[in-house]
Amino acid sequence: MKKLCVALSLLIISALGSIAFTNNKTGGIIGKITPVDAASTVSLVAAKDTLSTQINQGVFTFTNLKEGVYTVVIKANAPYKDTTVERVAVKDSATTDLGEIKLQQ
């Protein structure tokens, strides 16, 4: 009986260890805003969480995102209008490229 308990304990510890050290696959979202100076911030919304990133020469990048569906919110500078891109999917460890997003006046 004692050997059985030891064997089961080792099996449980081994299983928990393999789960704890499994790599979490994360993806990202990238895009380019034109005109380059048209936007002030880009935010990413998922449920109740919001994440913002910097814009560099019109390009924005979000990394280390869990698989899921996100909304990208672009806060524009006057005279341009704010823009929202809904249902942006991030799958497995892939990066979703939104391409060029032209802001309207």
C-alpha cells in the first residue's frame, strides 16, 4: 500500500510539473495608421481589460497577447475621426496584421 501511495504521489507531481512548465502560446496585433501623424493613441480592449501602446511613424504593435478576440480603438488627432476595428482575432502564437488603416477627416 505504501508503494502505491508513493507511486501515485510521483505520478501526480509529474503531471502537475508538466502542466506548470507548458509554454503559453501568445500572439500579437500589428498595423499602420495613415496619415502617420493622424492618431495619438491605440488601445486594445478585451472584455474589461484595456491595453495601450505607442505609435511609431504610424506603426503600432501589441505583443504577448493570449488567444482571443479583441477590439482595437484608435484615438485620432483633429481633424481626423476616431476609428474602431472590432473582432480582431489572435490565434495560437500568430501575429494578426491589420495592414494600413486610413483615418478619415
